[in-house]
Amino acid sequence: MTSVATTRRSRITPEREAELYDAVLDLLREVGYDALTMDAVAAATHSSKATLYRQWGSKPQLVARALKHGKPGPSCTVADTGSLRGDLLETVVHAFDDSRIEQDAALMRGVGRAAHDNPELLTALRELLIEPSIAELRVLLDRAVARGEIRPDNPALDLVPHMFLGALVSGELIDGRQVTQEFLVTYLDAVLMPALRA
């Protein structure tokens, strides 16, 4: 895949960058991707639009990097508890509280819909968020295979990211269910673990 990231000379501090990303996430939650504008980000962060474009190049890149900063989904530290269930609980389920899980699920539902109509956003999300998250899950799964918890030829191995994403985005659509730690634990024990051990 051709990288969508462009190397730019950083002119802002890491602290300022974090502030900008937090503001972008707040705006995304408030107005959604389509209504979010670089003008609004500039106003909310007391930045110039030129600075935003110089640093990030485009709205899709800025949004994808903000989401990576906020990191919905697996945490940056991949847990090693000695069991696949324990690793998934620590890395995915217990990484955030119920409020944060639901915020992130809603955010990903909205951005996911926008990505269907925006190839640049889809590419940026895949490169900066989805592929690294899949690589983190793969570490957990490979360890489970090495421990003998999962057969290496189990076809469910390649579907784990799909299953987790489905759990995060489908509850509201199907029955108005809020995504919580309790729901994710139930999903893990009723769906994911049986599929992997089949």
C-alpha cells in the first residue's frame, strides 16, 4: 500500500499536538465527520488553517491521526497474562471504562460511515488505525497459537478483527444496546472464544 503519510517538519510540541487531536475528537463527537471542517478545527484550537494543512495535509489525515491518538480499540500495550482470554480482557475490554467504550464505538460508527464515501479517509484509517490494531491483535493470537490454545489452521483467526468491530458497531443498530465492558465480556465468552477453540 502506498503510504498516505507525508513527512513534514514538526512545528508544534507534542503537548500542543495532543491538544489539537483532543479538540478534533471532541468536534467529531459533536458534529460528525462530514460537518467537521478545518475552519472549525482552527477556531477550536486557536490555530491557523494554513498550519493545520502544513502539518497534516488534509482533513482525512488529521482525523485519522486524531483517532490514532485517542486510540479506540486495543491499547498500545499488548497484555501478556498467560491466556488468550486474559490478554483480550486486559487489552481490549478493560482498557477503557463503559463511557469511553461507548464514545469510541459511536465515533467509529460515524467515521466508518464517512469512510464509505471518502477513499482518502478509508486509506488513512486503514494505514494509521486499522492495520496497527490488527497487528496488535495478531500478537495476542500468535501467542495463543504457540501456547496451544488455538489451532494454527482455525479459520476464525483471520476473522477476529471483524468480530470485534461487529461487537462495537452492531449493538445500537440491532437492538439499541449500549456497548459496555459487560457486553464485551459476554461477547468474548459466547462468541469469540468458542469460535477460536472450535
